[in-house]
Amino acid sequence: MDLEECKKRQEYESTRKKYTTISIPVSLYERIRNVMEGTGFKSVSDYVTYILREVVSMHEKERLSRPFSQEDLQRIKEKLKALGYL
């Protein structure tokens, strides 16, 4: 590897996203591989990353739409009542 290739590789490595490994059962891996056929994804890892991003985003949006739990609302009402606002 010449100096130019080495520099390009270092640049690539420094800009590459960091990843971690998650273990799943082989049977699940096979099922995912079958499901993703024809989707255009290049690997099970890419497909699972996409699916997980979608699921996490959905849960984040749901959480934002309900900022207070029933318990939170009850405590707020009790505090407001104690202060004479209700």
C-alpha cells in the first residue's frame, strides 16, 4: 500500500460510523434474511438497522405525544389542589 492509499484509508476510517455487535438467534437471522429478499437491502445488518431506526423513531414520537403518564397527571393535580389552584 503506497502513502496515498494509506492516507485515503485513514480518512475513510476516521469518517466511518462506529458500530457495535448485537447477537440474535441464527433462526431469527434466517427469517430476517428471507423477509428482506427483494427489498434492495445489501445485508441483514443494513435491513435490521433500518427496521430498528423505524421502531425507535415510532416509540420516540409516541412518547412525545404523551409527555405525562396518568401518575404524573395525578401528582400535578394534587400539587395544584394543595396550592389552591383547583
